[in-house]
Amino acid sequence: MRKFFVAAAGMLLAVGLSTAAQADLAPLEIAGATTVDADGVIGLVETMPNLVILDNRKEADYAAGHIEGAVRLIDTDINSEADLAAHVAAKDTPVLFYCNGLSCGRAAAAVIKAVDFGYGNVHYYALGMEEWRDKGLPLVTQ
């Protein structure tokens, strides 16, 4: 009987740790933004010539490879509406945010700020560079 309780406690601990790890992930959906996958990003690029693509990663990540046309604006540099307006002047301009994926969370933070500032055509590439690389899609390097 003791072995049963030890095994049960071990299973509960494992489930608890798994849940805690998942809690650190960025959300897949953010109210006020449209979540897209890699195919959705390609569709936006093909259909929206005025799309602003913002890479919310650190300089080294951006230099190692980014989506063509992306401008680097790390989430921690968006401290006011003016910081975002320097790259996306009109609040109805389509804008896409991405980072390294759900374990990164920088794009999620930037998207939340953009929505809070009143931007209304916000796209969120939640899976980011993790999915982009897994699919073997092209990257621009510096």
C-alpha cells in the first residue's frame, strides 16, 4: 500500500511540475489581436503591402535570422505609445509581432501594449521563430 501512495505522490508531483512549466508559456490568443501561424504570416505579407513586421527579440537573435522586412523592436523598448508610433504611425496600419515562440513571450508583451495603445489591426505570431525554423522558411541574416 505504501508503494501505491509513493507512486501516486510522484505522479501528482510530475503533473504539478508540468502545469507549472506550462504556466510560463505565452498565451496563444490575446484579446484584440489576431493570432496567425506561419502560413498566416505568409498570407499577410502577400496581401498587405503596408504590413509592418516587428521582431520583438534581442539583437543577437534578430541578427542570427529574422523574417524579411522585419524591424527589430524589443518589447522592453516599448514604454509609451510614441515608441510604437515611431514604427507604426497609424493605429489602423496592419502590424505583426513575433519573437522566439511561446517560451519567449516578448511578442505577447508587445501585442498587449499595442492593443492597450489602441492599435486595431494587430497580428500575433505566437509560435514565432520556433515554428518558422521548423518549417524551413527563409530568414534574413545580418
